Amino acid sequence: MGRINLVPPVTVAKQAEKGLELRRRFGRGGTAVGIARARDLKNRKTLTPETIMRMVSYFARHEIDKKGKDFYNKERPSNGYIAWLLWGGEPGKTWANKTKGLLK
């Protein structure tokens, strides 16, 4: 088996960057951990397997946030939407889950 690439894809980096921009714009959304994660994703830093597992866990816990008020509101997005993007958005969820499968 070859080496597993733990560098976030460009699509994930772009979602994290969008999350950081929305957080700056609205002054809310995400935690200190989410902000740090977004910076690492945006800068395409090599992540650890533990970080991949944290991402998988985050998305599993916060899937429910998509049903919240204003999650998809482009004019005034919810805190949950901003936080979701900080963790890489849908591309982040897909990549983290796929990568978890390769780590086993």
C-alpha cells in the first residue's frame, strides 16, 4: 500500500477560506479549534491521522446543523454554516471520510 496523502485538496482549502471570510465579515461562527482547523486547511498543511478522525467526528456531530435556520442563507448564514465551512464544508466531509477509510 502506498502512502496516504494527508494534504487537504484545493476544494477543501477553498471552503475553509470561505468560512474564514464569512467569519470576518459577520464576526461569528466557529470556535478557536474551528478557526485553527480552517487555517491549516486553507494553507493545505499536512494533517495527522488524528486530525482526520477529528474532522470525521465533527461532521458526524454537526450534520444536524444543516436543518437549522439560515444554514443555506447567503445573505445571513447561520453560525453552523460558517463553522461547517471552517472544517472544509462538504468537500472536507467527503475527503475526511474517504481518508479515514484509507487509514484503517
